Amino acid sequence: MKFSRLTALVAVPLLLSCGPDFTESGLGTSIDFEPDRPEIPRSETVAPYQGTDSYVLDAQERYRTGLDVHRKVIWRTCTPFDGVCHNTKEYPDLHTPSNFLATINAPCNVVPGEWESVYDRCEQEPDQFEFNRGDLGGRSDVGWIDFVQGEYPEYSEGNPPTVDSPGVHVVLRDKLDTERSEFWANGQFWRTLPDGERIVFARYETRWWIIDDENVAGTHLVAEVRNYQTDTAQELPNLGIKQGDLNRNGEFGSDEGTPIPMIAPGDPEGSYLVGRMRGEMHGESVPGSRMPLANQPLDIPDMLALFCFIEGLPADGSDPDMSAPVNFKDCSYSADPANLNLLGEGVTWETRISKILEANCGGCHGGASPDADLNLLEGAYEALLQPSIQKPELNLVEPGDYENSYLWHKLNNDPDIVGLPMPYNPLTGEGRLSEAELGDIQTWIAAGAVENE
Ligand code: HEC
């Protein structure tokens, strides 16, 4: 009789870590090794989907269990190349099933690559800031904090710091109730603990300036950093201070209610991870480049498996049994999987792809005599389905197959192209669309390069 999957999972790591002597395990437990162990009955059995929808059947065959979803959807699209994404470098780390599970109910965007790409609804309930002196106003929510390094200038009345001067920048929600714009004080960061107790968990004593900021006048503080203070100043932004306006757009995301989590059990559409793949959540666009970058976009069965897996997660946030089957039969998305096409709301020819081409290419590929005889302003869709002039064995766009689409080669400066990479910039001699634009073109081609959707 073969081992059940569960036995294998439990036994293998213990065998490896404890050596051959199973009874004297360092963990203080003993395992009776019994090759004929019976299948462990599961408390919950999941009946398979028996309908006829080919997307669901395909998903069910490819993704039997949560482990399959992790390995083939998450790991394949995101983590295999160490250092490329989400391995150890980027948050969230997704390279093992347990790391993946740790993203359930975890906050999103806590370590953003760029503050501009933070989604308002990932912003957390902020910590608060207050000076130790009563004449400098009360406590206010922290919007964001940043340490700008640089040669320390002698700031003075006539030469005050500005929004990008060297120093520690702390931007608050409210204007401090004081007339002063420069003073020596101890700035204190307050946190409210889950039991309601408030504590000061960080301080910084120096000369502070209150300067004007584009959002609200008088809410931008700059703390001076002398040489001997550099270490303390450097530490501040790394202390995990909760910033209510991490993306610095003047809006505090937590005002909209509780922040959305990376993965919301039972609610794929309310999970940031899924939002980043679709580029939108609840009808709002999610900033940042669309995931997965530089990897094959997810197809409909991939998406269905991910959706059904998340929908089936225990509502209390406890860890699911990753080796249990994904329940496609009762999954609400099995009713209409075609809806999960990543094209969704955002990436259509009409609303996105044609606009990217118009804006970046129309100047040369338009008008009476377009470059390379390719008009990307009028009749562009039909033109893109034709063979390339430079490489006639390839169509410019091969629906469903970006690797065999010459347009994709030109956009990526692939070694096989004739001429220059596109969009050609006559000033620099090169050019490249943004990662987000490239990701959307790739998704569009992979999903069939349809015109009307
Ligand atoms: C500054 C002018 C300029 C811009 C901007 C420009 N192109 Fe081009 N494009 C050219 C020229 C000139 C050629 C022919 C020479 C070459 O390929 O280097 C060309 C060739 C091409 C070809 C090859 C056509 C074929 O049939 O093989 C494609 C595809 C293409 N461009 C796509 C684009 C796309 C897509 C954009 C925008 C993202 C773009 N180009 C932006 C000038 C431009």
C-alpha cells in the first residue's frame, strides 16, 4: 500500500533531521515507522466537480490540492528565480507553501519597492506623533516618514529645509497647533496596543522645522541630522512605524475602513494578491505593475484554481490543509470561469492596448506615410495581425502566443530583431515601455489578442 500524502509530508522532514534512529528523536517524540500504515481518513471529504465546463475540468486536473496551487500558480509565476521577485528580496516572500500561507490576513504593501505604487487600501491605521513640549501642539497621525540622506546643510531662518532636503521627514495628518516653525524638541512616536494601552516606542531629539507641503500647509516636519545622529535617524524608518499615508497622496487609506489583506480567506476579490494580478479591485484600479511580471500570465484555469483555493480557506484565518483537494464543485467561480479572464476590466484593446500604442508609437507609426508602413493610429488592430515586414515568418501579433509575435520581440529588444527596439526614441537611440505597459500587452496577447472584449 502506498503512503498517504500526509504521511509522506510529515515523515520526510523528520527522517532527514533526526537521522536513522527514529525512537530517540531529538524532538522528544517517537515515530513508529509502519510501512503499511492505512490512509488517514479526512474529516472533510471534498467531492469532485462533475459538470461539463472545460475550464473547471482542466483546473481540477491541473490543481488537485492547495499545494498544487502554490507550486504551479504562485511559485511558477513568481518565485523560481532567486532574487528576481518574491523570494527573499521582495515582500511578500512566497517561495514555500508556509510563506504563502503566512500572507493570509497579512497586510499588503508593508515593504513597497516604491511608495508611489502603494494602494490606498493597503495603508494601515497609523501610529501617532507628538512633541514632548506642550507648546508645540498635540498628537497627530503619522502620514509618512522618510530619511533623506545627503550633505547636511546649515539650515537657518533664511535657508530653511524644503520637501526634499536632507534630514528625517515626518509628515502628519494635522497641522500642529503652534506658530513656531523651528525649535529643538524630542519627537515621540506613539502606538496604541491591541489592549488599548498607548506607548511611546520611538523618539528623536534634534532641531525640527515645520515647512509647507503640497498637501496641507504646516504638516511637513523636517528633523535635522547631525553626524552623531545619523545612526538613530537611519533606524527610524526601519522601526516599523505605521504610516497612514504611505503613498503620500494626502489620503489616509485606513479612513476607508480596515485595510485589505494580501489574502482574504473566502474573498478572492478582496485579496490584494489577486488585485495586483487583475490590476483592479472592486472597480478601482490598483497601482503598481501588474503581476506576474516577466512570466507567463495566468490563464483561466490558473485563475480559477487560485480563486477557488482562496474562497475555500477557513474563515477563521487558521491554516488550511494544503494537501486537501481544492473544492471546485462548490466554488462559486466554477459557474462562470470565463469571467476570470485576466483581461477583466482593464486590459482590453479598446481601453488599454490601443491607447498605449497611440501614445507611444503614433508619432511615427501614423499619418500619411507611417514608419515601416505600420499605422498604429488607424486600422491598427488589423495591421497587427499581419506578417512583419522585417521578419515575414512571424506575424506582428500571434493571438495567444506572444513568443511568436514579432511586436513582442521589438518591444523587448530581443536579439533576433531587425532594426531598433521599439518605441524608438530618436534622442537617446533606444526606448522601452514601462513594465506595467509591457505586462498588459503580454497579457492581452496571451489571452487571445481580442479586439472586442
Ligand atoms: C521615433 C519613431 C518611432 C517610434 C516612436 C516608434 N517606432 Fe516603430 N519603427 C520606426 C522605424 C523607423 C521602423 C523601421 C526601422 C526599425 O525597425 O528600426 C520601425 C519599425 C517597427 C516595427 C517593425 C514592423 C515590421 O513590420 O516588421 C514594429 C513592429 C514597430 N516599429 C512597432 C512600434 C511600436 C509598437 C511602437 C510604440 C511602442 C513604435 N514602433 C514606436 C519608428 C518608430
